[in-house]
Amino acid sequence: MGGWKLEVFKMGVYMAFPVSLFYYFNQPEFFEEWMMSKRSQFFPPKDPTVDEQLKAVIEELERRQEDKWKAMKKAQ
């Protein structure tokens, strides 16, 4: 049908397509821009008030757990 020229062209396309995509998507500029946008989307900057509230909740839970242990020891 197409002969060896068509086969050489198809082989060139089969090899060039993934190599060109690899080259394009592994450029540092492209990766850095994409990575920084995703990082800021998934991990927003920390809010000090949220950290304080979280610490307060953790301390309250620890205090409740300690009170439970003390009550269990007194019951024995």
C-alpha cells in the first residue's frame, strides 16, 4: 500500500509524539508555574487565629482525657 516511506513516517510520528510531549511538559518554567498555583490552591497560607483555636481544642480534649483517667483511678 504505502510502502516503506509510509512506515518510516508512522514510526517517526510514533516516536516524536511522546518525546515532544515529554519535552514540552517537563520544562521548568511550565512546571514551576503549574506547581506554585496548585500548591497555593491546596495549601493556603496559615492563619494564626486558626492555629490558636486548634491548640485550644487540643488542650481541651487532653484535659478531658486526663479527667477521665483520674476518675477511673479513683473508682478503683
